[in-house]
Amino acid sequence: MRQLFVLALLVWCSAPARSEPMAMAGVGSVTCSKFAQDFRRSTDTEVVYFTWAQGLMSGYNVSLLVAKDNARDLLAKPLDEQKAYLRSYCDRHPLQDYYQAVLNMYVTLPVVRPKQ
């Protein structure tokens, strides 16, 4: 657990500083190339990034369900498959931010209709 905390701290500290206001923060706001660089340094880094991704998708789902709108089934694809999707997307789009990879994957998940 301590090792994961140190890894998360290193990833967070290595994120570039931005002077403009940001609607989001955390590892998901870095570029895909930064994710790839961190992943090459240590595959354990993916735990930090993917946990952030799950939080983003979960938060988005909650806001949609509260609004009685369709959400997505976050467990429709195995987690390893989701991680592989994000790695592949980032390899193909290194200049995009990691959160864009997450949102791109999110829309590939099946729809969950809100309970009436």
C-alpha cells in the first residue's frame, strides 16, 4: 500500500502545472504521452490512472442517473480489457489528454436506463 501511495504521489507531482482554470484535476488531465511515459516507467502507474478513470466515469454516471438520463454499464467489459483500450487509445493519440481516452471508451459501453 505504501508503494502505491508513493507511486501516486510521483505521478501527481510530475503532472504539468497549468495557469488557466481547470474543470478537472488529477492524473487524467495529463496527455496520453505522459501516461505512456509513466506506464513505461512502472506498470503499477496504471492502477493510479485507471482508478481516476473509474472515478470520472462513475461520477458522470451518477450525474446522468440523477437527471434520469441514460448512463453506461461500467462493468460490461472486463477491467483488463478497459485498461488495454485506454493504453491502445493513448498510443494512437499521444497529444490528447488521458481523460479524452476515458470518455472515448465510456461511450463504447452499453447503455443503462434509469429506473423509473
